Amino acid sequence: MAQYAAQMRQMLQQLYSKNSNDPKYVQEQLMKLDKEGFFKDRKPFLDSAGSQFFICFGPTPQVDGGYTAFGQMVDGDETLKKIEAVAAASDQDNQGRPKERVTLTKAWVEAAK
């Protein structure tokens, strides 16, 4: 089992144990998460901590539970369309990312009013 999965399992076991004194219940909950694939394939999403963000042009269910969606674009549709055009015209790698890198050099974030 990957180190991440072992750490996550231990943390969840502690949480379930706080809510129930029944060790059988705790193990059943962990087994249920195992069966549903909770501990599988999440590591790539959790090790990308930093200040980067992603712009997605379509649904991305593969990142559900691994990232937090935030913000709303209120201006700059023309810039977004240019970025999407480069992404669409560029060859993509096996993970759907364009091979031609697109870099934003300036962006603003404002608190909601």
C-alpha cells in the first residue's frame, strides 16, 4: 500500500474510532472506502501543493475530491478563448495537457463584495 494510503487510512481510523467504540464498525467503514477505491489514485492530486491553479475547459471528474474549485471569472473572456484555442490546436500528452505551454503573466484576485 502506498505511503499516502496508509497515512490516510490511519487518520480515518482515528476519526471513526472517536465516533464509535466498536472496532468492527471502524474496520467495516475502512473496508467500504477501500472497496469504493477511496485510497486509490489520489496521490497525484495531493502532492501538487503550491500556488498554481488550473483552468479547465470542460468537466474534470478525475480531480473531484483532490482539488478545491474557487473563484469565478467576471472579465477576460477574450483571454480565456485565446488560451483554449492554443490548447485545442496543440498536440496533447497522454494526460490531455497541451504540449505547447501557456503561461499567464498577470492575474487579479479580488474578495467578493
